[in-house]
Amino acid sequence: MRVPVATAGGTTSPLFTVVASGIKAGSGASVIRSYQVAMSGLNNLYKRLSASGARIISVSPASEDSPSAPVAASSAPEPKAVTTAPTPKKKPHANVPVNTYKPKTPFMGTVTENYSLVKDGGIGRVQHITFDLSGGEPQLEYIEGQSIGIIPEGNDANGKPHKLRLYSIASTRHGDNYQDNTVSLCVRQLEYKNEAGKQIYGVCSTYLCDIEPGSKVKITGPVGKEMLLPDDEDATIIMLATGTGIAPMRTYIRRMFESRERDANGWTFRGKAWLFMGAPKTGNLLYDEDFLHYEKEFPENFRYTKAISREQQNAKGGRMYIQDRVLEHAEEIFSMIENPKTHVYMCGLRGMEPGIDEAMTAAAAAKGLDWSELRPQLKKADRWHVETY
């Protein structure tokens, strides 16, 4: 949709509609009001609403048939009340399963497959591991964006049983076999050298990467509501992933574009999905063939952008990281975020966050906006989802 512009003093500025709720003087009843303001006045309007105790519900481009004059941020007339009381809001994700199985009473799953996801030329060890969930009382059910806990066999250095580790689920609720009785993980073996120079391997990640089909595994959960998809079939989904942070993104993309998933869910995604994937080498682009297939099948709906740090260079001649790709497309991404139907999902190494924040800060500043103020608003509106480690 083309954004209308208002002319003042020989300059043009896009118009935006800001919807906020507050307290109606004299009655105490909460009201929802709509403001129309030029982009240059958004910051002042945000501050004025915040000072008055109002809560911003949404910010979106003004429709083409909206009045042409924006509300002046410094001396705004009394806005028209949209309604006298807010519509009761259903608690989001109220029916999502959580903690069906706990550490003291875990579910015993059976490994059905364990294969490598790293291709020729890749580094490290990453496995796709599937567990059979049949026979649970109750059944261990989950949805896209959740995690499960794994309790590795054996004891720690103090002789106590190992504690659980959480892993993002890499399969949709129907499982890779579409029979509603399996769950899959994408696990990288943790390895590093300690201060003495000794090679150290992660306890649970090594346990999982080495596990054989037929083995029994203690599983807890599911947990998490931070990374769940919206129900809107016309939403825009921006995904930022590094390494095994691709796990939840795989679930979203399969749910959106895999034909059997679409049939099973009765959920036909018609919006836009854009995946940014970061990896050290081409061989470390996990599930790459699947994403290329979906991009070919749904060119109008799915976009796939890669950042391969040891094989590509950024604009400054350094290694290409995911934040560099975000910076390249920052203006376009930010324009998408201005649409209230857009959700952003970030999963992977915690070190990716500062770079992405820097890119979004620059894009926001170019529009006269403050990213440090906008990001909390997106978070509050359940449109900014982060799971890093």
C-alpha cells in the first residue's frame, strides 16, 4: 500500500495512525483513541501519550482515504473517541501446553533417528535427532516455537544426576512423520578449550549427538510461549537465525509452506516470510535444501537470505555476519515492521543481538524515530520475539 504524504513548508512526510488507550476524565472508563500524525511528529506524540498514562496499542501507515492533515504533536486537538470501553482481550496462547512432564517425572522417549546436518566443508558437529512420543499418559503435545528439556544419563562431578538442558523444537506439532507422535531437535555438540587449554565437550549435547536409535531418553516439557507464531494467515514473519537457532524457524516455515502441514492445520499462510540465516560455511547452512525448495515453490511469499561469515564479505571488507545482512536491508525491514501485522523472531547466539540493534537503530534514525523506544513497544505488542543463548 502506498503511504500518503502531507505537505508542509515544502516538505513531505508519511502519515501514520496511532491507536492508544487511556482514561476518560470524569468517568474513569478506559477509552481507545486514534491519532493521525506525520512521521516527524511520532516521537513527540509517543512522549505526550506516555506522560498522560496512555498505552499505545498500534502504529500503522494511514489509509489513503484518511484526512490529509496530521495531528500536530505540540498542540493536538482532542481526538475522537473510537469506543467508550476496550474490548475484553483474550489472554494470548492460553491453551498452549506447558510442563506436561517435569524433571521428577519425565517422559521416556525413544530415539528413532539421529543423522548429521553438516554438509561437506562444514565445521563442527550438528545432528537432527527424532524421538518417539507414543504411549504417553498424558500425550506429550507441543506447538511450533516451544522447547523441550533433555536429562542426560549419568552423574555430574559431584555425583548428582545431571540437570536438564532445554532445546528448541525443530519439528512441527505433527512431527516429521506427520503422525503427531514424534518430536525432533537440532543439536550442535558444544566444544571449547578451557583456560588450561584442555578440550571440553558439552555434557548433554555430546550425549545427544552420540545417541543411538532405540535408546531411551528422559524428556520434559514442553515449555515456552515467547516464540509462538501469530494466528493471522496474512502476517509478515521476519526470521533471524544463527546456527541451531534455525530450529524454531524450520517449524514456522514447514507450517507455512509444507503442503501436508497446510492440509493438516487448515491454516493457509498467505503473508510474507523472510528468513535470514547465518553460518560460518556453506556446509553449515542447516536445512538449506528445504528452504531453497520453499523459496522456489512460493516465490511471492518466502524469501531466503544467507550470511556465510567465512566465505562472504560485508561492505567494509570484513566477514559477513547476519547483522551485516540486516544492515543491508535495514530500511526495507524497518518499513515492514511499521506494519502492525509484522512479527520478528530472533534465535541463536546472544552476540547477534547488538549488531542487529545497531542496524535497526540506524534505520529508525533515518526516519526520525528512536529504536530504543520502538523496540519495547513491539515487545509489548507481542511482535518482537527473541530467544538467544
